[in-house]
Amino acid sequence: MDFSQTVSRRTVLRTAAAGTALATLPLSAEVAQASGRRDHSPAPDTVPLPAGLRPEGITSGPGTTYYVGSLRDGRIVTGDLYGGGSRVLHPGAAGRSIRGLKFDRRTRLVWAVGNAGDVSRIWAIDTRNGELVSSTAVPGGVFLNDLVITRRSVWVTDSRMNRLTRIRLTRSGQPTGAAPTFLPLSGEWPAGDGQATNANGIRALPDGSLILNNSRVGGLWQVSTADGHTREIEVKGGPGIIGGDGLEIAGDTLFNVRGSGPNQVAVLTLKSRHRRHDREDRRHRHDDSNGLRTWTARWVGALTDETLDVPSTATVAAGALWAVNARFGVAAPETAKYWITRLSLRRR
């Protein structure tokens, strides 16, 4: 099978039934061995969410526990990806909206970004009891969208501002209570006009730099955490990365939600090499590695399924990719049905 083409679960099942030899996406061992449930319970095709939730962000851990945030009122719901059902972990409030979510295994905090009224905020919620641990207002924030947690920081994209927001953490991963700081994006970054959605998904690369996508112009971008110097990551093969919402990384595999189509998750393999330590590299060296690396991404394929309906973000758990369907543009979003779609990553 040519995996430069879109792969649908239903297509896979029909082909297997016809007795055709089948290969699956050649994903890394880290993806195939993703932590989570290992019993013989059947994996569901979809996981229902509360009607009217208007979800956007999803994260998971430990195991097959998931967390989804609401654009409607900022509540966070949780449940088991295999067990179905959900409950409210943290209640919503009028005027609150949550977009990105990320679970930190060290502290069992789920971090959330969004806004309360006109104020951009970053929250930390204890997943053991749903209690609010911290709430940080972001001065000048416009549209906080996604986040990633590194050893000592939470990094947040603002889709209307050409900068990243940083929340400092203690050595154990707890919030320090310090005011947020900002990292302007420079270099090759395609600066936005303050209106269109620009920086969206964000994840950390193994060398300590960050990777972003750009909803307006597409592509993938590497950011130095030392000074914000940004350069485009070459994408080899495939139809190109034309957009993107959430990003997820497992091993050397990158998943870009809606990176290549409205109901697709683009799958790419990341590869790096050290650059020569010339004078320019030393100026742009970040503080978490021995020097910048040159990263490339190779197109592997696109995961899709007929149950996808404008997915926004995704998380890897139990050897599968679970994409939450935001259903942007659906009629009557306050009463519409919402769900999570499972996209299988198992090797055959």
C-alpha cells in the first residue's frame, strides 16, 4: 500500500476481508509501545463526550485516562478511553473558554490555556481531586491556543501574537508562582497580522528546542528557547503541510492534526543532525542542548476515518491516536453531539 495516500480504518478492514496482504504505517517502536491498557478489552471506535461540550483540547494519562476541555464554559471532563462515560473534573464558569490541555505525569496536574472573559489565562488543575492549583493571567494575551510542558517550563502559543508565553516550574514540575515571561518569535517565522490564526500546535523536540505549526501558512517551524530564533523545518515527500491545529509527538513520529486536510491527521517522521558550530549557530544556541540541530520531517501518510469531523487535537495512548472532534461550524453547537475518534497505530 502506498502510504503517501490517505489511510482509512474502514478501507483497511475491507482490504483485509478480501484477503489482500496489508502493511500499516511504518511508525516508530515508541508509538507501537505507547503506555496504556494491555488487556484484551476491545478498543472502541469512538468515545462519546457530553452533548454541547464544544471540545477542543485533549490530553491523556496515566494509562487510558483522558481529559477534554470545553470552549463553551471552560469545564474539564475526564473518563477512560476504553470504559466510556465521563465526569466533570473541574467545573465550568460563564465566560471561560479552554483550548489547549496537557497532562504532566510528574505532578498529575493537567495544564489548560484559554481565557476568562477578555483575560488570557493559564490554569493548573489537580487531576486527583479537580482542585485549582494555580491560575495565571497573561498580560497582553489575545488567543492562547496550545501548550507543552518541559522539565522547567510550560510553553504556550498565542495564535494572534508573534510570541510564546512561558510559565516557570520548580524542579519537581510545580508552578513557581512567578509572573509569565515572553519569547518573541524571530528569524524565519511568518509573522501574523494579529487577526488570523498563526502559531497553533506546539511540542518539544529532543534537543530542547520547540516545534510549532502554523494554521495560516502551513509548514513546521523550529524555535530556539534561548532567543526565539525560528527556522522552517523541511518537509520531504507528500502533499505538503498546508495547515494544522494540534501537534503530538511519540518517539520520532509527529502527528499534525488537520495538517494536510480537514479530516486528516498528517503523520511524519522527524530526523535531526547536528549543525556545524559556526558563529551564527553559537548566537542561536538554546540552553537545553549542546547546539542547534537541523531537523527535517518526512511524510509518512495521513490517518483518517469517516467518524472524524473537524478534529482539533490528539493524544497517544494504548497504542492508538485519539483525536477529539471539535466539529467547528456544526449547526447548534450548544446541543450538538461530540466524540473522540480512535485511529489505530498497530503494526501488522
